[in-house]
Amino acid sequence: MTRPIPASPPLDARSLHLRALAMRGLLAADRGHVGSTLSLIEILRVLYDRIMRHDPAHPEWPDRDRFILSKGHGCLALYAILADHGYFPPADLDTFCRKDSPFGGHPPCHGIPGVEAATGALGHGLSLGIGRARALKLAGSTSRVFVVCGDGEINEGAIWEGAMSAGRTGLDNLWVLIDYNKVQSYGPTAEVLDLEPLADKWASFGFTVDEVDGHDCAALEQVLSRPPNIGRPSALICHTVKGRGLAEAEADPTAWHHKSRLGEAREVIEAAFAAAPPQGAP
Amino acid sequence: MRRTALDMVHELARRDSRVVYVGSDPAPGTLAAMQAEMPGRVMIEGIAEQHVVGMAAGLAMEGLVPYVNTIATFLTRRCYEQNVLDLGLHRTPVRLIANGGGLVYAPLGPTHTAIEDIAIMRAIPGMAVLCPSDAEEMRRLMPLTLDWPGPIYIRLGKGGDPVVSQPDDAPAIGRALVRRPPGVATIISTGIMTAHALAAAERLGQQGIDCGVIHLPGVAPMDDAAIEAASRHSRLLVTLDEHIASGGLGSAVLESLNRTRPLSPCPVLRRALPDDFVHLHGSQNELLSHFGLDAPALAEAIARALAELAGD
């Protein structure tokens, strides 16, 4: 069974900074996915700050680890961490969803350094990642592939087709991280299409499974730093809070899943992150 | 045709280390020799077409050239979103080899007849759609697929189809081949329908009616210049589809003519399957005859159309 995870530690300055950066795009466009962006921040922070081999000056570096945000609607979090690492200027976030901007409401396949795949239709990223992991193994590369899926996303059957394949082929250069914020558009995942027992499911498909507080950077780093189990892909269930860091969104996550016009939400977001300190990559 | 296509995958894999094969649940022993010769480059993934196509896209993103093979209906319908996004949107060089295009699997019923595949695959921007006329043309087309920059859908016939391609053909993706020079009527066909087109033209010739045949080894990209030239030379264009009328070769030819000659006075007679599921069974040829797509029916329809035109 999926284990209950203790309460998250308070958000530190860097986590607040990354949230403010993600919300910068949302405020500029007057729209975007709020809750699904805010639940992702620490997962991406730890991957890009501490775990993945990557070089913002050379986004196509062949020896980099690959990252695919399968839950493409969380793209503001990805844009924020990439901007913060210098893949492009943070000011580019101000063009979010503009007519001539590549920074769309889902990641595009061209035009943004560091974005590896266009996602948005759910359930595609895992198989894309499996193909990349298979190709990397064939080439003798030591690069790894990290795929982040949403919890609602894994309602899709294609995810489980991919999971069967990854387990069978023993892709130990593959990590699947589930942003388990437990709320999808219509309501709680437990009510829409219950995923439990989630850890058992991934284990039964041949994955080494860990669970972690998805807002606890130290805990995330500890799990992600462990060497892979040879011949087994890894699944990391990240227990998160939808809308984390924005009290109103945490309290009413379905209302804050997506905003197509901010209205009164603008002031709430601005007030929550106004004091966030500017802080670059560590 | 399928055997030739798979033999060619093996041959291309020997020549080019980027080539890999991805199958779902093929016949036992499929490409066993390739698997033995180059372990890891034959991937059998099970009956999971969404994953198969997505994984192939991922392989292509890392520089490989995957050839994916399964039954046409399952390679188009089940994983259509993967075809559109993972292949089309990303322009990944994945090659889809589709067994049993058209009515090949008619005995197995409407779940297996791929009669709208051309329509839905050519609707994907950047997707090349190839329909070889026979195994020999397949052999000549396959090397061209190695370096084509985007995804390709390859519609296979039944196997043992009559060879109507010529040894000195030099097919190119997007280029028509003139099988009989344009006449008073010119038939435009693709895939195994070119054999029926040639037989119909032969019959018409015996009646003193000069009928040309233009074979399209593929429906997308379209050879606009060849269609336009035929429309200027002939009084009547005829399109043949082993496919429903909606969105098939006939539609593609009309769109082409509309691009190059929007006010073309040349009429286009379309012969295709009705816009419906095929609820009949029986063999491919039986059904082609049933739907008026065999040579005698075609010749008669063309002669009648020309007579109508002459009477105008």
C-alpha cells in the first residue's frame, strides 16, 4: 500500500523564488494551470539542482540526462526551473501564451532550449522516455531518463502499456516520478478513478518503488541519488499538495486547477509571492 | 509485399546502424535472423500500439530510424493520437509498415479492413503516405525511407500481388510514375489498384479508347505537377480507391487539382468504396468486383463517362 507521508517542511527561499517565477508567466498571460504547477516545484528543483547531468549552455549535449514533463500542463514549473538555470532569460516567461511566443500553455517541440518533448495530451511521455532510454542503452550511454507524470494522467492506459514494457526490458536508466497531488480536474483522484494501491501497482510491473514527500528536497535528493537496481526501472511516488505555497489553492484545489482568467486570483497570487526573494541556481 | 518489406528492414539494418525494428505481436520468427545478427535491434513490444508508436518516437528522438510493423487498422486507429503528436508534431523519422491495407483482411470483418487509413494518415501534417503497387516497387521504395526527414506510413497489399512496376523505375517519394501516357481519359491510381487500372486501360484500348494510367507510389506528398499535366491532356480523369471515397486518393487528387487549376474544366470520375463500413466478407478481389472496382466494371464506367462527355 502507498504509505502516508509526514507533513512537508516549510518552503524555503529558493522554493518561494521558483514559485514566484512560475507565477510570473501566469500573471503575464492572465491564465494557466495553478495547482498542478505549484505541486511540481520541488520535484523539478531537486532534479535540475542536484540530480540531473545537464548543461544550460549546451541543451543538446549528448551526455545529458533527458527530462520529459509528461504532465505538460505543469509547464510553468518547467519554464521556471529552466529560466532559473539560464536556459533562457526569465523575462521570456512574460510572453507565456502570447501569439508569437514559443512559451505555450503546454511545452512545445521547438523553440525553448531544454524542453525535450511536446506534451499536453496526457499519457505520451512515458513511452517517449522508454524509447529514449532504450536508444541510450543501445548506444552504450550512461545518460538517464526522467519522466514526470501527473496522478490524473496515469488514468491513461498508454501509461500502463509503457510500464509493462519498461519492467519487462529492465530499463534501469529510467525514472518515473508521479506528482501525486491527489486532485484532478473533477475532484479527488480517489473519487474519479482511484489509483490505489499505487505503489503496489508499479512494483507489480517490475519497478523499484519509493515514496517520498514531494516537497521535501532532502528526502527527494536522498532517494534520487541512490544507484539504480540493476535491471529494474525506478518509480518514485511523490506525495505532493496541489497548489502548494498558495493557501487558497491548497484549501480549494479544484477551483485552482486551471484559471483561464485570473480575476480576483491575481491579487491572491501577487500577495502570496510578492516577498519571494530573487535567488538563482545554487 | 510484407515479406519483402521486412527483408528490406533487415537489409537496411545491415547497411545503417540507425535502423531498428519494432513489432507488436507479429508472426512467430519474424525477423529472427536480424535479431540473432544484431541483438537489441528487434523489439517485440506486445499488443500495445499506443506504447509502440510512442516508444518508436522516443527511439527516433535519439537518432534511430525505427520501422514499426503491425496490422494497418491497429497501427492507424488505436494509436492515432501518438501518430499525430509523437510522429507528426515532432516530425520523428518513424516508418509505419501497415499490413493489410484496404480490403486485404475482408474475410476477418470490418474490425480489420483498413479502408479509411489513407484519409486519416494523410491528414497528419508532414506524414508521407506510401502505397506500393507490388513487392518489387516496395523493394525500390524502402531505401528511400532511410533518410526521409519525417514520418512515413507504408500501406501494404496482400502479398503475391501482380507485379506491374518496371525494373527501370526510379520511384521517388512524392513523384508520380506514368504507366501509360495520358490519353483521352487518364486513370490515377495507387497501391494494388494500379494493376486494375492497367487492365481496364488495356480493355479500353481494345475498344479504341486511348486511356492513360498514372501510378502514385504514394498519396502524400502529392505530385501536383503530374496531376495538373494529366488534367490538361485528358478529357477525363479517373481516380481509383481501395478506400472509402472520403479522404482517399480521389480526394487528394481533387485537392491537388484545386491547388494548381482551381477552375479546371477537366471532370474527375471517382471510383471508390462507399462511405460505409464493409459488412461483407469474402476475398479482396471478390469485394473489389462487388463494388465495381475490377477492370471490366472500370472500363465500362469510363467508356460510359466518355460517351456522356462526347454527347454534351
